Amino acid sequence: DIQMTQSPSSLSASVGDRVTITCRASQGINNFLVWFQQRPGKAPKSLIYAASNLQSGVPSRFSGSGSGTDFTLTISSLQPEDFATYYCQQYKRYPLTFGGGTKVEIK
Amino acid sequence: QVQLVESGGGVVQPGRSLRLSCAASGFTFRDYTMNWVRQAPGKGLEWVAVKSYDGSTEYYTESVKGRFTISRDNSENTLYLQMNSLRPEDTAIYYCAKVPYPQALYGAFDMWGQGTMVTVSS
């Protein structure tokens, strides 16, 4: 199975801050990586697919980069509605696997 | 619009069975591979199972193999998860999720249901 390691597991930031979350795959997954945002009590929502493609309707302050084993999600200027938990997931092969999540909290 | 609605969750004793449903609307269900993903209380996301668009391919996470069965009725636009021999560690919210490309086995989920809670407890 492909292991996905996310860091940090949590972070505190202020509105307007630039935030970076990293995700590492235990083996190469090309660009078959998606980033999800999950707010409390809600289903996950896709933000970035194929490592760097913005999902329709997602604000441009979200961006993704990387290929192979190392990936990054960046929020350029954190907004109040961005406080949530973020997950990466590989879809190179089954079993699909998720990172452990990064909880973004208000500083 | 595209919608996935799960149902069938509840409280069940260890060792018993439960069947979850995911009703799809707003897209041509028979063309899309569907998945189940779960989330234990306060924990992260865990992929559970996949059923290809035509029903020919299915995979499971190791911990549910031999106990859970994923199926679909393309005439009823519904995905199912039959869960047998339930354990306390199966307690979770169960989501169904759709692959974005028609007749593809892989893809980044573009749509999730709201989830249905399953609690396994005596």
C-alpha cells in the first residue's frame, strides 16, 4: 500500500497568513494526488486535483504543487472560512490512501 | 444537480449486520465508478471499497475483506454496502463518493454524500 504522510498535523495561523501543508507519498504517484478540505460536521470537499489543478469554484488563494512523492498545498492569504482540516489522498492505485490530516486553527 | 444521499446507518450490536445505501441523482450513475469512505469519530478519512461503473471490478481495504460487500443497482441509481460481522472499530460516518470521469476506475472524487453514521456497540 502507498503510505501518505502529511505535515504538520496541526497549525495555528492568523487571517491573512500564508499557510503551507506538505504531503509525502511512500512511493511515486506521478501527479495522482487530490487535496480535500473538511469543515466540522461536513463532508470533504475537493480543492485541488492532479496535484495542481484548482477545482471549479475554489478560490484562487488555494494552490497545489509537486509530483512524484512530494506535494504541497498553499493558502496564500488565510480567510476565516479556511479554518478546517485538510487531507491529501493518492489515487494512483487501490487501496486509495489518505494523509492523516492537517487541522488549521485560529491563532 | 449532482447529489448523493446515504442512508441505512444506525446503532447495531457487534457481530450483527447492516446495509447502507447511496442514492445518486443528477448524473448518469451507470457510467461512474463509486466508492465508500469512512471516518471514525474524531479521526481521519479511510477508504473502504470501490465498485467500477459496470460492476466488473471491486476492491476493499484489508480490514473489511470477507465482511463487507459493495454492490450497485444501475437501474435504481443506487450503491450499497453490505456490512456483516460488524465490530466496534467499524464505528464511523460512512460516505459514498464519485469518481469524476465516465468509465474510469480511478480519479479524484468530485462529489461526496453527506454521510450516514454507523455505531457498533453492545
